[in-house]
Amino acid sequence: MEPSATIIDEAIAQKRSLPGALLPVLHAIQDALGFIPPEAVPRIAHGLNLSQADVHGVISFYHDFRSTPPGRHVMKLCRAEACQAMGSDALAAHLKRRLGIEWKETSRDGALTIEPVYCLGNCALSPALMIDGKLRGRITATALDAVIEACRRDGGQRDLASASNPESAS
Ligand code: FES
């Protein structure tokens, strides 16, 4: 059995008794694998007694779930109102142009996956983004470029927190 199949089956076994088990199962699989592989859909449907269309519908409805493996780093740029009012539309256009990709795609070098998100709870410091789970605020195009460059330089999981605010980096 593929290692990913074992992880999928374990997630189903551990969470199936929870009320509304589908979301916890999907989160557990994505936490372990970084995405929900296509082969997970029939296993989950069988394990939770749902149709494959139900499982598929939930994966596509929630922005958080990925159906393909992410890059080495994942950036979520806030697209909600407060951040839009502070220029996140222009930042989004800049980001996509710089990388030559659309939302939920990964740069060709595998460094960075970009995802839209709808409020990171950091509205007071908008426009905001999250890089590898770390919140950054008051993002400018220059700060965004610094994060992109740091992701491209870094082959592993180095802490990129200071890269989005080059003024504060030592
Ligand atoms: S609207 Fe962007 S962090 Fe809340």
C-alpha cells in the first residue's frame, strides 16, 4: 500500500466518529500530505459512507483545500475588504505577474504556491499575507518581492518572516 494511502486510511479511522467527520478528515490528510490526492476521494467516500461527488464538492468549495502538491512555500494573500481598501488588488496583480501564475498554482521552479484568502484577522495591519503559516502586515510591492526572492533562494523551510519586511531584517 502507498504511504499516502496509509495516511488517508488512518485519518478516516481516527476521525470517522466525529460529527461532520468529512472536514476533520480532509484537514488531517492535508496537514499530513500538503494536499488531498485524487485517490483520497473514493477512500473517504467509502469510509464515511458519502458519495464521491459529496467529497469532491467540499474539497472544491473550501479555498483551503488543495488537490495538487504545494510548492516549497505557500503564500496566502488576503483578498477581503479591508485589505482591498489598502491596495491588495494591485498586490495580487503584481504577484501573479511576477510569478506568471494564477491563484492556487505553483511557480515553475517549485518555490511558491499562491492562494487567495478571505481575512486573516490582521485587518488593522492590512494589506496582509501569510507565508508558511506566519502572518505579515502592511505589505508593499517591495516587501512582496522580498518574500518571493527569499522563497526562490531557499530550498527548504527557512523562516521567511523577516523577508516580507526588509526594513526590519537585520
Ligand atoms: S481583510 Fe485582510 S486581514 Fe482582514
